[in-house]
Amino acid sequence: MYRKTNMRPLTLALAATGILGLIPLAHAGVTAQTRSARVRHKTNQQSIAVGEVSSNVVTQSAYAQHTPELPKQKHIFKSGISSKVLGRKEIEAAGPGAGGAQMLNFAPGVSTLASYGTGAAKAQISIDGIKQGWGNPKGSEAAHSIAISFDGIPMNNPATGLWQSPQVNQPSMIQGIHVTYGPGNPENRWYNNIGGGIDFVPIQPTNKPGASIGMSYGSNDFKNIHFDVRTGNFDGFSAVLAGGVSSGNSFLGVPSGTSLLSPSGVVLPSNSYAWFFKIRKRFRRGDDSFGAYLAKGSAYKPYDIPVSAASGTTINGFNNTTGKPIPGPLYSQQTSGFYNAVPYKIDSNSTWMFYNKLNVDIGAATWLHNDIWYRYGHRLHNRYVSYAVGAPNTNEYNDPHSETYGDKLWFDSKLPYNKLGFGGYFSA
């Protein structure tokens, strides 16, 4: 079941006033943009008086704010670049528990492979055969060759090009997704756009205040709660705060005698959360915005169900205490069926990032854009058994992390018969 409620403007304005009084203490120095200045901004924005209530005043949808990161169909048609924009209808169709991979299933030419129905587990994404992420037991051609960004800020590990879908796990805060097929336009291209690019665009600060909260419950004990609060425009400032938490189990069951690391039982638990904050200041010739994003997803990974019996592996799984398989029939499709599997590791992927986006009209039909960002990524890979590999590889603990910072400076100039973009970026 799913329920969503909207707060009235007066209530929200009062609440937002209190929230904004606290936010600077927790987010001092944090950065991001609201809206690219490639579209000229209007300065005569209307504000809602806190002391006045009108039945004609309504809250603005969190997904209604226009952003150039989500081009309209007319722009795509004229651009010469093959791309697709997924809107709220496609994102909502993926379900409240969808992760970045599941949301992309509605884009032509994009396929995903994952062992869970929720966004907490990692998955493999493919655009016309070129892949990003792990999830396929077989080899991956041109793996990690798709650039992923959040609000236009790159999320890939610069050393490996890797990105994992649990880093975007709350569809409620995603306004739209821009999928580019192939390298795309150089102005928006990163170092690994070989197979394409995917930009997850979050909800933006709105001109009018508003808030919403949603709760969901589904099969396999799936639970989700999410919210967003928007301050509206006050003297050129506007902000949005959004978050969500999910938990659930896989549709696969595990043997009752198998001991999981935490918690133990006969299910494969998963959990995820994400938080997003963005504040924008509009001025006469542009805007400056600051943002912060934090997300994490963690889930057990089941061992692939073999067609024929796997030597040394039983349907009862592995005993962590004795270091040996629990006696029983050999593990195979005939003995386990399609809805029972043996767990062998737990994966956790997290990221947090801060960014600033500045857009200024510098005259002569030219706009200056500058993005500055810092991102921290962390992956925990804890494998407590490796069937049919041997004792030296039975236990495996990987705890890699990456820290990325960068700056992108570019200009857009409107010429008599065309538009010219030029600039560059630095990332390390």
C-alpha cells in the first residue's frame, strides 16, 4: 500500500523557517547547483506571505521544476545526439524499492541484471552491450565504460571507472534520468563515456513551498518511507531537503541451517538509505547553488544456482564454525529449485558528495559555468565462503574506498547560426 500527503503552504513555510535555521550548522561549506544558467532566469519570482492564507495558493510539485539536465523532446530531436529522458511516470513504474539499475529498465537499449528486487544490491547495467558494474557471473566486455553522474556531478571511481547502482536507491528523490547512447556531446562528456552516460537528476528547489511524505509496504517484508521539504523562494534563496529509507528481503530463500553473518535466518536481508540537500541563490545575472548527497545500500548475494550438481556444495549451505559444507544433497537446480539459494557474501556500497555549481551571464551572449565537487566512495565486500575454489580463498574481505575532487569550467556562447561550448575539467 502507498500513501502520500501534501502539506499546505502556510504550514510548510513555518516549518521551513525552522529547518533553515538549523541547516547551516549541519551543512556549512557544502556545495551544489539547482539549475544550470544555460536558461536565462527570471527575477520577478512571486513569494507567499506567511501571514496570509489563500485558497488559490497551491504548493508546487517537487518534480515540476525545469532543469536543463533533462532536455525536452524538441531539444533532443534537434541535438543530433542519441539520448532518452526518463520522467516520473517511468521512475514510479519501477516501484518504491527500485535502485538506479531498476529505474533504467524503461530506457530502450538498456538492460540490467541483479539478484534482488530492491535497490540495495549491486547490479550490472548494459547500454547496447557495453556494461557498468558487476552482477553477471560471466565476463563483462568493456566493463565500467558508462559514465554515471548525479545532478551533473560524476560518481565513477576515477581509477577503475566503477559505479554501483546502490549509490542511487531512493526513486522518490529522482526527478528524471537522462540516458545518452555513445560518447555524446563533448560538453557533457566525461573520461569513460565510451558506451554512454547516465545522469540522475534529483528534485530541485521550487519557487513555491511544499512537502510530501510517502510510505510503502510490500512482499518479502519490503518497507520504505521517504519525504521531501521545499522552502520556496525567499529573497532569491530556495532549498530542498529529501531522504528515504528502505529494507526488505530477497525473493530467494536460504537453507535454515545456513549461518549468515548478521542477522541469521532463512532470508537474505537488504537495506538502503539516501539523503539529499540543495540550496540555491538566484541573482540578477545567474545563480549559485550548493548541494550534498549521501547514500548506502547493503545486501547479501546468493550463490548462482547451477544446472548440474556442484561438487562440494550442498543445499544446506556452509557452516562458518566448522569451515565445511553442511551435509545434504548436492546443490543444483534439481535439488534447490528456482526460489532457494545459498548465500556466500555480503556487499555494501556507499557514497557521499558535496558540490557547487555556478552559472553567470558574462555578457556578449555568453554564459560561464563552473562545477566544483568532492566525492567519497566506499565498497565493502565480505565473502565468507567460496564454493569449489579452495581453502585459501574461502574467506575474503575487501574494504576499498576512493576520494575524488574536481573542477569543470566551461562557456556557452550563442552565435548567429549556432551555439559554441568550450572549456575543460580537472579530476583526481
